[in-house]
Amino acid sequence: MITLKSPHEIELMRRAGKITAAARALAGEMVKPGVTTHEIDRAVAHFIHKQGAVPSFLHYNGYPASVCISVNDEIIHGIPGPRVLKEGDIVSVDVGAYIGGYHGDCAATFPCGRISPEAQDLIDVTRQSFFEGIRFAREGCRLFDVSAAIQQYVESHGYSIVREYVGHGIGTQMHESPEIPNYGHPGRGPRLLRGMTLAIEPMVNAGSAEIVQLSDGWTVKTRDGKWAAHYENTVLITDGEPEILTAPAI
């Protein structure tokens, strides 16, 4: 069942969203050559705790860290560790924070130092596909109007959409109904209503859409070894323009 949030619940989700967005920004600032993914995880966890929140991902279904950090051909769910980031890497950071009974969830892919034009284009298209999608995140539209817009934009640039993982509703639980694919036919799916809160997250591969999961049980990579990017925000359906609850601070 899709839950509609009350004004009070929306205020609580705004608070969670601000902390989550700030945690993502901190992670992005730390993406530099010579930094380990564990250092980023540790700093982000410390920041979230300092805000009075807790990392949503830590121990979620057994996940062993506070942040998902996926590098180059890793799409999602990369586990932080001793890996040292190198000049030219692209680094996807997915973070959640829980406070006052509600979750925020957001992600972005960051360049490590100077990256290739091809890698930058992948990052840019992935990010823009989110904004193409949320043009339809409006009361009265259908859920798959969002999905179809993301797919059309990504594929028009020669990239592929991951099929096995999707966005989701969010609130008191990290994953709520509905599932939000990044592909589909417009005019289908549930009608969007004000008060819905959705984590919309394109996952885009430079090559084919095929994936493989590593033996750690978490890390998902591209099967062909080509790079991938990820972009996500928590979005509120309103009676007008959608509100990005995890919008970066200006």
C-alpha cells in the first residue's frame, strides 16, 4: 500500500532529507585521489550521528557499512573498505539518514580528480535523467510517466538502464511501495497523489544493461566492465511542482 504523508510527517521527512543531502555533499567533497572508501564511510557516519540521526543503511538487511560506495564499473551497493581512490575514477555514493521516525535517501556519482570526457558525460546524463523524470512527478500523472521519461533520455544518449534494481517509496521504512522502475510505458502505474514520497534513482550503464553480483553478496557491477553512474533524490509529490527533500544546500 502506498502511504500518503501528513503535513507533520512531511516536516519530519524534510529534516531527514536535509541531513541526508548534507551527508552526500560531504562524501562528494571527500572523493579525491588517495582517499580510501572506508575513510569516506567513517566520516559520513560520524556526520550523521552528529546531527542526531542514524545511518539508514548500517545493518539494513545485514549491510556492513553506513554508505554504499561504488567505483567505476560498480553500479550500486559497493562496500567501503581499504580501496584507495585514483585520479580518473568515478565514485557513486548512496546514503540514507533516519531521524524522528523517517528516512531520507539520496545518491550521486562524483569525479575523482580529472576524469575523461566520456566519464563526465555518463555522470551528466544520469543526473539529468532524474530531472527529466521528475517533470512528471506531479499530482495526476502516472508513475510510469516518470519511468518512461528517464528511460527515453538515457537511451537517447546511447546508455543503458539497469532493470533489476529500481527506486521506491520511502517514509517510516527505507523501502516502501511503490517500486519505481527507470523504464516503462507512459500512462501506466498508480496515479501520483500529493503526499507521496518517492526515492527516484536512475542507475545507468555506459555499455549493456547486464549486471553481475559479486561474491560479497552486495556489490553489483556491469557484466561488460564498462562504467556506471547513479543519481537519486527523495521527492515529495505536491499540488504543484515536486519538492526535492534531499536537494543540495545552496
